[in-house]
Amino acid sequence: MNKRQFLTTFGAAAGAFGLAKFSGSENAVAATSGEFPLMKTDAEWRATLSEMQYYVLREHGTERPFTSVLNDEKRAGVFHCAACDEPLFLSETKYDSGTGWPSFWQEIEGQIGYQEDRSLFMVRTEEHCANCGGHLGHVFDDGPRPTGKRHCINGVAMVFKPADGSEAVVG
């Protein structure tokens, strides 16, 4: 296991024990309590999202690594926000980072918001949907060319829509 795999696995394990919940972090709360083009009440989010989607998208949780079917998705298409259906990532920017979460080297411009996350005794850059504020994951500077970025995204926070028009896949 390399250092990146260890750290990401440790982060997921910590999340399973409640350490990765950012509900107490002022930085993280701002992403879902700010003003966004799509605003819903907490009750509306709970009615439209699964329990795990709500945990990740609205409470800044983390799914366990290697649990999302989207981690292995390799077809042409677009990855959308599971909360509001906004397009986030193109399939041609997806790659296997070995971390257990879907990873991309570039987002669709203007579709992702960023903010500092100081949880887990470190500083990271959190990513959220620019349309609804849903927590997606984090971005790191250890990705491949041409950007050098690794957008490490919770699969449950996305829906994949294949380019061939076949049925969408919920992460």
C-alpha cells in the first residue's frame, strides 16, 4: 500500500467512526448553508436523497473506498450531481487513482465550488456542487497531466449518464 492509498483509506476509516463528519466545522457548513442557485429545505433534501447520499452530500460524509460502482465505470458519458443533476465531470477526464473513489483530472468549468477543509488534523480543499452546494469530495495536487489534479469524488454523490443514451447509473 502506498502513502496515498494509506492516507485515503485512513480518512475513510475515520469517517466510518464519525471523525470525518464535518458538521462541526464552520468551513464545511458554509458549503451547504450558503446561497446557491438551487436551494431546498433539509426536509426536501431528505425526501429526495438516499440516506447515504444525504450523509455525503449534505453532511459532508465520506463513503467507504471501493464501494461505488462508479469507481469502475469506463464508458463515455458525463458524471452528474446526484442531488441536482448538474453535469460535473466528463468521462474522458476520469482515471484510476488507486484510492477507491472515482477520480478525475479536470472538472467541467464553473460546475465545482471549492473551500478549505480543516478536518482530520489537516488542510484540504473540499469540492462541492456549484449549483446546490452538495459535498462531493476533495481535490489534491498529486494527479496526472495535464492538470496535476486529483478530484477524489464520492461515487454516491454522482450519477453517470452514458453517452450512448443507455440507463443512468447511480453511484
